[in-house]
Amino acid sequence: MNQVVVYSRPGCHLCEEAVDALVTLRNDGYRFELHEVDIESEEALLRRMLEKIPVVEVDGEIVSELVLDETAVRARLDTVGA
């Protein structure tokens, strides 16, 4: 099953919107496991991603940064056989 990871931090409204949209994608029939990673859990993640969140990866490939690009996420999921 495909893995979708959202890098986020508490209180980030764009991150919350991205997660909500991804849950909707799953409800629309896309099959993937959704994981949320708090960038504040590791100093290196915080430094690397703070200005980019939410960052969305599909199977290890970054497909969206800052504002969820749902079209890019759908295209990647379609490409990897969702």
C-alpha cells in the first residue's frame, strides 16, 4: 500500500487543511496509509522544513510543499498504482 507522509507542526492551519484534504482523497477511493510527522520532534526536520510545511511525500517523493497541491498528489498516487 502507498505511504503518504505529511510533515507538519502543531497549530499550522495549512497542515490541518492538507491532512483533511488527504483524508477526503482516501474517502474518495484512493488507497494509502497516511502518516503525520511533527517537524518539532527533531531539530533537523524543524530546520529543514519549517518554511515549507505542509510537506507531502508519496512513497518517499515530495509532491507538495507549502500549500497542498492536490492535483500533484492525485497524479503521483495514480502513477504508483493507487
